[in-house]
Amino acid sequence: MTLIHKSAAELAALIASGEVSAVEVSRAHLDRIAEVDEQVGAFLHVAEDAALAQARAVDARRAAGEELGPLAGVPIAHKDVFATTDMPTTCGSKILEGWRPPYDATVTRRLREAGLVILGKTNMDEFAMGSSTENSAFGPSRNPWDLSRVPGGSSGGSSAAVAAFEAPLSTGTDTGGSIRQPAAVTGLVGMKPTYGGSSRYGVVAFASSLDTPGPFARNVLDAALLHAVFSGHDPRDSTSIDAPVPPVVEAARQASVEGLRVGVVNEFSGEGYQPGVLARFHEACALLEEFGAKVVEVSCPSFRYAMPAYYLIAPSECSSNLARFDAMRFGLRVGDDGTRSAEEVMALTRAAGFGPEVKRRIMIGTYALSSGYYDAYYGQAQKVRTLITRDFTAAFEQVDVLISPTTPTTAFPIGERADDPMAMYLADLCTIPANLAGNAAISVPCGLADEDGMPVGLQIMAPVLGDDRCYRVGAALEAAYRDRWGGSLLEKAPAF
Amino acid sequence: MTVETLTSYDQALTRYEPVLGMETHVELGTASKMFCGCPTTFGAPPNTQVCPVCLGLPGSLPVANAMAIESTIRIGLALNCSIASWCRFARKNYFYPDMPKNYQISQYDEPLCSDGYLDVEVGGETIRIEIERVHLEEDTGKSTHMGGAGRIQGADYSLVDYNRAGIPLVEIVTKPITGTGALVPEVARAYATELREVMRSLGVSDVRMEEGSMRCDVNLSLMPRGSSTWGTRTETKNVNSLRSVERAVRSEVERQAGVLDAGGRIVQETRHFHEETGTTTPGRSKEEAQDYRYFPEPDLLPIAPDPAWIEELRATLPELPSTRRRRLQAEWSLSDLDMAAMHNIGAIPLVEQTVAAGAPAADARKWWMGELARRANESGVALSDLAITPGQVARVGALVAEGALNDKLARQVIEGVLAGEGDPDAVVAARGLKIVSDEGALSAIVDQVIAENADAAEKVRNGKVAAAGALVGAVMKASRGQADAGRARALILEKLGAS
Amino acid sequence: MSAITRDEVAHLARLSRLALTEDELDHFAAQLGVILESVARVSEVAADDIPPSSHALPLTNVFRPDERQPSLTPDQALAGAPAPEENRFRVPRILEEE
């Protein structure tokens, strides 16, 4: 097996033992990027020099006999929503093209401190708004399973990079499903930690009360290792939880569902769900029972209203969060001819710098917060949020985890939903409730849909700070599938 | 601009009842900003006290300053407010170049403190000003307008310094103040003065109006007498001194009355006060009502102050200015009027410190309200800005009490201290100002004066005691004012056998 | 609740500082109408007695001590500025006073 096909844990072990150098590992991945990324389009920026310098530093530390962290020397693809001092941070938007922040995001800093090698910044839907990366101002990323299809979104560059073996790990942010949905449609593991479990400091905000950084990996243990590296309390983020990180790595190694109570969310089934997705989902349920879990049906009636609530709350917050992109202090400035007013220059810059989906959401949010509409829209959505939290609380009195398909369909063809916002929004149908309530949730691969041969994801939702349960169940399923498939799902991906 | 006819203030008050509202912003004197660790020092070079948070850079997040929360609660307690058991910050959304995020983190319908009051004294009468709310927010940056004479209108462009952006700002809003009639300008000023003293006593802000760390907006409307419907109000900003508060209110009463008398309508607008002219001009006219789209700030968590902590803060509040005044008035046995006079020129803390330095209250009051007030007035400075300390005033008083100085000499000593000649004792020594109390020396002077003024001396010998005055004057003159006049008189009478 | 009018979209664009073209106004009016109609479903649930949630988790009282941290240098602060001048941010003329 070549270096690029190894897991992060394997690479870390090889580097720690001195069998391969961190530079060799990075070189192999940089070569892979050079080879395939023109087709995949996962990266917006490849930081070859910085990556090799970081890899050399890890090798030097090892040579000096320093004890290295569990992922030291392992390359990672970093979503372009995280502030990085040594690379541009654009969020897939023209308005931020070329912007270099004067500071590192907490997640960025922790990756560096842990010795991970940042290969570059990955493509994303502009400001993380979308489910396909088609909303990136710099062109879409493609699904390595089928280059005519989307890799999901918004963290689609991160999912594509890992699925195409350009990196063993990547970071993402999940606001309504932006990690889990792209993980599901590219056959990866993608985790949305408990809200506040990972720091938002330096994450360019989309919707502050929902945004959650999390890991992508090709297996559950790798995801847990990365989760453990960058999560945990951050005094720079007021909403960060001041509690120990749940024992995610131990849980990923435990990999057992014996005696676990698993609830199937009734509401996430039926019309609009692709048959191949439902078939794989039902198989997974059967597999869990086979391995000793008690699988029961659970009703969460308010989940039906999660999507409308989300598409009010997220745009409302984003309309305010994105106000700072005004051409005054940083980023693009358009139309400043010496005669126009600041107000005109702001409006021209924002019109030129934002794509249509961002404009739609800003206007929806502005509308929902306007006097006269606030109560009916934003106010009601916040009440739905309460109801969804109550549904979760009630459900977790009966079961230890909840499961559902991660997304109703497999990866759709590029262009299919590009100018149909409502169709695009459906991709997040099952993932949104966990964002509204702040719960932990993971997507793990559960096979391929018969009708299109594309990956299907299973979502496992756990209570707040119950992140370890997601990994425990995910790892158990992964082990079961490995036996069944004779390897990982990604080995089935067509080469290109 | 339309030319407005003013109605004289007195006439205006015969026809209209003013309704006043005050919105006061106070910059807290915390070491660091409201939501980041940048310093808050006034007057630093541009953009040297900024970071990703207060510049509103993408990805940055606010974390609330605990001291700012504590100071706001202490202000609320000092203003007799209820403290919210749970409240949130909100975002106030509007675009403006000096506001880095294009929203201001403020408080909307959940202020930290609400429903309090502040008693102020006007003309010896106590007026209770009801406080609607006290909330916490962040300050904005500062724009310098280039071209167009430095005014925003007609400027070519602006340069923005964000050092001030994010400094904690407490906003104190009164309920409408009614029934003050012609006293309304004085009430406005008295309120601002009292509020400033409360802030000072709490030590939460340096409340320097000239540096903008305390800023007053004056809301005013006129209600025709006999009506119970309030008129349209204007909001006057840029009122940067206590005197301006008073002038702005007066000017706005006259202007609004003029408009109403001419059959016009008051436009709800923001107006700007101009120091030079003492008048207001219209600012932005609001075509459509501002829609700030307030919503709870998702980046900050709700504040739920522990009731035990609030009680602790309440118990450790310093003595507030009004309480102190009442206590001192009793201690000093002064009338309301005397106390009010002292209060008006800011003499109370000075007298208090002079007493603390050992002077009897009556003496301390006499010097500060007499000689020193006169000198401050003459040179157009505040009493507290005179170059003499309460300790020095106490020493002058002590020298008089010892008999070493008389009042006239004491005034010369004060003059010397103010001129920078040193402490009272140093001035006495340097200027040679000391009462001639040496009996022998005085006796010699008296003898000499009697010899030189034989006519007057004769009259006294013949029982016309009143004629002794001229002799006393001559003694004082001969001694260059340093003789004890009483002693000199006694000696003259004795020597002339008229005692 | 009815769909949104073109004028309302123009108003929203003004409020959000977006200089939209005439074509965009038409296009967005149609799309926003569909979206708003769909999200208006939130009014079907959530009775008066349900408290709204502004945050994902019910945490309170997170403060920082009043301590200074290093600021950026003016060069760092202005590095990304479209028009730095004299260590300040040059901005086009400001029409309205706030």
C-alpha cells in the first residue's frame, strides 16, 4: 500500500517509529494533489513550501528525541473557512480573494501545535452556504467517486480531498450538515462535535449559534484522533464548553454496540428518500441488532420543522455576520472612484463580491429580522428550536443514540440543483436537527446505493457531550462492514 | 436650510410644557476593551490599540469583560435600579464605516439594569429623575473627515481609527421628565452633573466630557399647555459640556416653540449642538425609520448575575454624592441654600478635604466660597482647577487662627500660593507677611503715629473715640498691614487715656 | 403569508447594502417568495408558551478578566486594508451621520 492510502494513525506510527519521514509523507500527498487535483478541484490553495517546512520541523523534533503527538507529521487539508496567517483565507468568496488574516484560528493553531502538516486550504460553498461546493466563487469541487457529481458541501473540498487520497484527514465546519453530508456522499467519516466542543475562534462565521468545526477521515479512529487534537475549551470563544473533551479515541477503539439502545428517527424516511439510501439504512439497522444493539423506532415530531427553522435562523445570523464585508477594512473594494460615497461603495462591493446564494440568504435573514416580521419568522424559528431540543431530550430518555440516513439522496450531478435553492436545501433535511439542538452527530459510510453505485451515509446522533457514543457506534459498524466488504468502502471507489 | 424664527424662552414657557429625556453614554475606565484585551488609553496613535476582535475581522469572536459587567451593575445599584436576573446582549444592525462589524453589540429589550432613579437638586428643591434603563454596549471607531473643512458634509473622504472601537460604553436612559417648566435647562444640567458625580464616586469612569468619556444626548419635545398629548421630540447630540447641556435645552425650547408658534410641525430628527453659537442644526433626516433588526447576540452567552454577588456589590457601594451632601450639611450645620451654593460651584469636596486637613468647617467654607471662588471666577476656571490644595487652604486658616495672619495678609498668602510661590509658610516667609505682635515694636509705631497725628490724638483724648479709626489706619499703614488692628486700637486708646 | 414583492426585495437589498440589478431583483423576488413561503411553516407549531432558544446550549456567564492582551501593530492591522493612509483606514466620503 502506498503512503497516500494509509490511515492517519498508520502514518503517524510510521513517522514516530522513523520508518518514513514526515517530509516523505507530505511529499507523497503533495504529489497526489499535483496529479489529481486539477480534476477533483479540492484545493483553493496548496501550500507546498509551508507544508514541507512544517514536515521538516516534525522530523527535526523526532530526531531530537522529542515525544510527538498522536498525529504529528500527518498531512491535513484545511477548510478555507479557518483563519491562517501563512495562507489566504477566502471562504470560497470573491469578496475575500487573497485575504491573509493577521491571526490563526484556534483550530489552525492546535493543528500546528500537534505537528499536523497543513497541505493547503480546501474549496467550499461561499461562506459555507450550500451542499455541493457549486456556490464557490472559484468553481466546484468534484466527487472522486464520479467526477460529474458534487462532493457535497459546504465542506466539499475537504471531503473530495480525503476521498481522492490527497490527504488522510481534513477539517470542516458543520452548520446544517456541512461535514456530515459531504462525508456521506463521498464515503467518508465526518463528525459534527457537540456545539461548543470545538472552538469557533477564527472560523469565518456563517451562523454563529450553529457553526461547529469537525473532522473528516477515511475511518472512525482517524476522525476521533483529529477530533481530540483540535477540540476542547477555548477562552476566546464564549460559547466554547469548559469541560473535558469526551473520550472519543477510547470510544473509537471500543467499537461495541452490545446492549446499546438505538432509536430510528421515524420522521426521516419515506417520500423524497432515494430507495438505495433507505435500503442501506435498513441494512445498517439490521446489522446493529445483529451485534447486540436494541433498535427501536422513535418519534421526533418537531424534526419536520427543523428545516424551515434552520432556513430562518441561519440566514438571520448570516445577514448580520456578513455585514462586516463592506470594503472598508479588508477584502475587495469595488467602485471607489473618488466620487462615490462609502454607502455606494459598500453596496457595489457586496453586489460584486457575493454570489447569488449568499445574497439570497442575506436578504432572507434581513427580512426575518425586520420589525414586523421578527416574531412570525425569527421568533417562531427560535421556538421550533426549543421544541427540537425537547424532542431530543425525550428521545434520549429512551435510547442512547438516534440514527437516520445522513442525507436523503446520494451525490447529485453538478448543475442539477444549482439554481433551485429549495431542492439544494433538502440535502440537509436529516442533519439540521443536531445543529439546532447542539448535539453531537457523525456520518459513517454504510455502503453504496444500488441504483447509482454512490456512497450512502448513516447518521448517528448522540446527546450533548455524548460525542464518544457517535464514535463507539460508528466504529462498531465500521468493523462489521470491514468484515462484510473485506476492507474499507473507499477501496471500491473507481480509480481516475 | 430654512430660517427659523425663535420664540423667546420666557414666552415659550408660557405656552408650552417641555418634556425632557436624557441619554447619557459613559465610557468605562476598564483596563481592556469590552470584548477583547486591547488597551483603552485615550489619545494613543491611530490603530495601535486594535486586534482582530475590535477590528471585526472575519472569524474573530467577542468575550465579555467581567469588570465592565460589574461596573454596570454597580452603576445600576447606585441609580436605584433593579438588576436583571437574566439578560442577553443583542446585535444592533446598521452599516457605518466606523463600526467594524456593521453591528453594535448592545442590549435591547433586556438591559442589565432598569427602573431606577436619581435625585437632583435644583434651586434648593429635590427633583426625582426616573431612570428607564442602564445597559452595556461597545463604542465605535473615530472618523476624521478630509477635505470640506473637516466636516462630514462636503468631505472628500474619511480616515478611520479604531482605537476607540470596542471600549465599554454604558448607556443611561431617563424616563421622560415632565413638570419642570422653566427650570428644564437647569434640571438637565443638574442631572448630568449629579450623574457625573455618581460615576466619579463609583470610580467606574473618568467622565471627561471634553474627551468624550461622558456624552449627553438631549431629547426634547414641547406640549402645549393644557394638552396631555406629547409633542414630537428631537434628539440633540454632540453636547460636550455641562454648560452645553443647559444651553442646548434652552435653545431647543426656543426653536421648537418658534416652529410651533409659526404653525409648523416638529420633525423627529437628530440635531447637533454647536458650542460656538449655542444652537442646534438638523442632522440626518430619517426618510424611513431605522430598522436595526435587533436579535440576541449568538456569540455571547446570557448574563445571569448571582443574587449574592449583587448584594455584595450593593453592600460595598461607596457613599453616594447626595448622601454625602446630606451628611456634610448636617455636620457643617449649613442651610439648604448655602449647601446648594457650594454644590453648584463644586466646592463641597474641596471644603470636605479642607476640613479633613484640620480646618473648621466654617473657615473652610469661608475661604472656598469667598476669596477662592472670586479668584476662580475672575480667571474663568473651575474652583477645583485653582492651583491651591485643600491642605494649603487649611494651613492659611490655621495661621489666621493662630493670630499669625489677619484676613488681609491671608489673602496675600493665597495670592502667593496661586502664583506658584510655594506653600503658605514659604509665601509668608518670602513675602515677610506676619502680623506685628511684638508689643514693643507695636508700641513704638503707635507712639510715632500719635506724634505725627496730633489733631486726631487730641480728639480721642477729648472722648471722640471714633477718631481712633484714623490712627489705627495709620498704624496699619506704617506696619505695611502686618499689625494686629485690634491690638493697635487697644494700645492707642490706652495711651490716650480713652480706654 | 404571501410571497414577497419586487419592491420589498429592493428594500431588503438597500437594508443589506447590495446594489442589485433590475434582473436580479426580478429573479430574487421569485426565489425569495418560494423560500419564504416554505419557511413560514414554522408558524404552524410553537405555541405561545414555548420559550424561544437563541443559543444551542443553555450556558450563562462566560466572562474574561479585565486584562490587557497584545494588540496588532498598525502594519498588521492595516495589511489587508483596501486603502491604508497615515496608519488609518481610508474610506469613501460618508453621507450620513450616525
